[in-house]
Amino acid sequence: MIASNQLPEDLPVARTAVDGDEEVTDALLGAARRAHVDLDEADPQLYDQIDAGALDALTAHGRTTEDAGDFVLVADLWDRTFVVRPDAVEVYP
């Protein structure tokens, strides 16, 4: 994973909302599937790149505060750029 400090200017190729009590890591994997990432063949695997528990805890905290819109994580995974917010995950080319 490579962290980035800029949001992409392109339109996302996939977007997945984070539903209710869903973990953001699950939404990230769903967005990756929608962006045609073959997760069975992906190398390295998500859990080799991101501490899923920490990401889920961080975004869960963001969803419980009114400032949730302020939290954004941008990361390059599997030759795509993922933008993670407490309420959605977007994938860019």
C-alpha cells in the first residue's frame, strides 16, 4: 500500500457505500470486486497491506462523530487508487 495525500481528479470506476454496522474493510473489498480486482489472485493480499482492525476502528470512530466527513484515507492498492471515507469507498483508475 502506498499512501497518497491527494484525492484523484478522475471519476471513480466503482463506489460502495458502507452500510450500517458493516466494517469498512468489507466495503473496501466489495468496491475492489466492483472495480474488477481479482481478489483471489491479488498479490499482495489486503491484509498484507493494511491493518484491517485498525482501519475498521478508525472509520467506526469517524461514523460516530459529526465530523465524519472530515476523515479521508487515500491508498494505492492493486494498481488502483482507493478513497476510504467512513460512509463509502471509491475506486479510481
